[in-house]
Amino acid sequence: MSNRRLSPLSPVFGPALSPAGEAGLLAAASVSAHRRMTRWPRRALSPSVRVLMWAMRAYVVLMLAVVALQIARLV
């Protein structure tokens, strides 16, 4: 039987990491998780972009109605 210590961060059959190596990986994982959870502030949109976005929303709603009507006629 081997006297190796298995690290929770290393593969099951891989070599154990030193405590400094584990601390470095945990710190990197913590920074990555914090960056992933950070909310980005909203950007100010110009009036033309705002109109374009509302037009796209209206188009999607219109197309959903068209598809629903086609499905209703099919049945």
C-alpha cells in the first residue's frame, strides 16, 4: 500500500500537491468564481439603439403570434 497523500484537487491516481500548490489553486479558483459572480453595470444606450431593441422585441412578439396562428390553422 502506498503512503502517498491524495489531494482533493488532484486526480485520484495523480500525485499529491504541496500545500503551497493547493493554496495557489484555491486562490485562483476563488478569483475566478468571484469574477464570474460579479454583476456588470448597465451601459447607457443611445436613443437609436433603444428604439432598435424595442423594434426587435415587437418583431419577436409578432413572429410568435404568426407561428401560433399557423399552428392553430394546421390543427
